[in-house]
Amino acid sequence: MTRRSTGTVRKRGDVWHVRYYVDGQRFEESAETGDERAARSLLAQRRREIADGSWKAPHARTAAARVEAARESLEAAIAAAPEGAPITLSRYLDGWTMRRREAGVRNARAEAQWFAMYVTPTLGARSLASITRLEIKDLVDGLTRTTSKKTGRVLAARSVLHVYRTLATAFADAVLDALIAASPCTLKTRKGELPKKRDGSSTWRAQAVYSLAEAEHVLTDPRVPADRRAFCALELLAGLRANEACGRRWRDYDASAEPLGRLTVATQADGADADRDTKTGDVREVPVVPALASILDDWRRVGFPLLFGRHVEPDDPIVPTRHDMTGRSFRNPATTHDRLLEDLKRIEARRVPHAQHSMRATFLSRLEAVGANMAIARRATHAAPSDVVGGYIRTSWADLCREVGKLDIEIRRAAKVIPLHAAKASNGGSYGGSDDAVSEEAANQVDRDGPRWIRTNTRPVMSGEL
């Protein structure tokens, strides 16, 4: 159910901006005017749109306008092509990537970046219909010698193949659009025209897993903020992808399920879209092992109220962002990896290759190491196999809990518990329990992170006063 929004207007320089909240998430947009009355009129319009269900987030409106402009440009170019100038590859790719974004293709933004960095500088000005197979081969040969600006190393074979295959998909669509007769992307790996699929380094995968001691260190070191320890626990102890961990709400967690708690993974957060389908579109039920249950319980009772000044509600993200301190806004998956690298440096831990995704690898690797039946345990992290037999197999919840329950990552701590009287639920109650308690370690953690405002029924107090 959509919450009623509130909002304000404020002036920045000579231009007024409107700010409002929808389902606890803050949105701000420029009114593009120096007239305060016009800004207040825009805010009232947004409120009406939210009430009647026609509201769209600012980024969605901007994206829709760009897609429509790209479509009109492409259609105009197609109409003018027979008599006028031919469609260039750059123009076609711009319209193609816009259509991909509109269709919700996950990698559409990355594809546009690949084209901008590696394709259009070489072939962008060429006519779409004039590009030959030899030119595509020369492009791929050049990519295999290109140095990545991010890593300073030559592009890995996987990266070259990503660029080529995305370009091949674009040309295939151009054939379907009747813009060209045949695609020039017909290179073959067996002829040596394409690199074989392999990693840039042959050793990084063996290193891309946390040892048992490293995993326990990340989850228990008090120098890592409590909210980020809870976020890491969802990845290390439940095998969730970063987007899936960002998108989990408390209502997804059934702590009363037997024999282990149940975490339902049906959606993921992707930027402003908090309820996007999972990567494969499947719905999974993940057993919550005792170590994860303990961390989530401490975070619900202690960490969340201490940080946000209220108790959790069912629709709240399990680990919200600190950006607006409402406790209702989702983390941005794009920044979680950088925060993890900061934490690893803070606790003087090894920088694990692909540090965030390696947590998911660690979850599965630890299960295999302790003798879990991986044909069953993998159902916690992946959809059923796509073969005919896999579609008929039904794994029972008890069997899945038995295998995942073998995970041997433990949480060791000893914290004194003291009453917390400042954090009161905004609605006078709490979700999942009403025992107000906070560990001394958690209070000290907030103090180390800096003062945080705690909302009370009487006056705001600083966390240092608790």
C-alpha cells in the first residue's frame, strides 16, 4: 500500500526544487523555475499523481523521455535513409541501447558504456550497412591489445567477448529491422578469430574465497559498522547476491519456520527499483542458519533501533541505507562493494578478489567443504537446472535445511546487554518483538561512527547520551 507523501520546496541558487517521500524513499527534482508558486504547484501535482497511482519516479520519467527521443530519432533516420544520408552505426546503437533500457535488460547501461569506449570511436561514424566482416575482425583484434583504464591491464578475453557478442546482437536486430541484409558479426572461435573464454588471470578464482577465519572476522569485528555486518551476513551466510541482499524486507523473513528460519528471495533492489525480478526470475527460499538468525535478531532488536531511532516494520528493508536515516530506503547495490573494501581495509583483512561476489562463492564452498549434498544445497542460491529431469525434481524444505544447516561459519561474541529507553517505536509497537535492549559493543560502535540523532517522544538526544 502506497503511503501518503509529504513534501517541501526549497530554493537552490535561483531555482526552486521540490522534495517528497514515497513509501519512505526520498525524491527530489528541480522545478526549473525561480517562481515559488510554480514549485508548490508542481509539488501538489506530484501528490495528486501519487494518490491516483499515476506517479513515476523522476529517473523513470527522464529515462522514458530519452527513450522516446531516441525512438523518434531512429525512426526519422530510417525514414530518411533511402534518399538521404545512411544511418551510422553510432546512431543505430544509441537507439538500440535505449530500447534495451526500456525493455528492462539488466546490462543495457553497461552495453552502452562498452560501445562508447570500444566500438563507436573506431566504427561509429561508418554507415551501418557498409561495415564488413573484416572490419569487425580488426575491431576484435584491436580489443585484444587494448589496455583497460580501470585495471591498467590488457582486456581479458571475457571482456572482449562481451563487447563482440553485444555488438553481434545489435547487428542481428538491425537485420530484423530490415536495415541491413546480413550481419557482419560471423567470427568463429575455432578459427582463432575470437579469443577463447578465459579469465585475465589464471589464479584469481582460487583466491576469490574467504577462509573460515576471514569470514568470521568480517562478521564479528566491531570496527565494521553493525549495519554492514548484517549486510555481509546476508551474503556470507545465505549466499544472496548483492542486489538480492539490498532488496530484502523484514516481511521476507519468517523466523518461526521449522526446522530453520526461512528467507524468501523473490525480488531484488536495482537502484531506485526496489522490487525488480531476480537475475533469473526465479523465487527461492533460503534456510536461515543459526549464525545468521543470531545476527538478524541482534540487528532487529539492537542495531536498527539504535541507528534509526525506531523499531523495524514489516515493509522496512532488513538493512536500509543510512542516506536519509528514515530506515525505509534501500541500499544502492552499486556502492556496497566499495563500502566492503573500506571495511576490509579498516580491519586489516586481505582484499579478496571480487570481494563481494566472493561471499556468495564462500557460502557454497564452505557447504561443499563440510560434506553437504550440493545437488540439494545449490537450490538455496540457484534455480532448478533447466534440463528436463531437473524440472521434475522437488526438493523438500526439510532436506534443504538439513544440507544448508551444515554451514560451519560461527559467530563468537560476548556482549553485555543494557536497557535502551530512547529508541521507541514510532507507532508505539515493534515488529517481531518488543524487548528493547542494546549491547554495549553496539552503542560503542555508533559512538565510533560519529553521533547519531535518536528520535524520542520528548526530545532528540545524541547517541552519546544513551
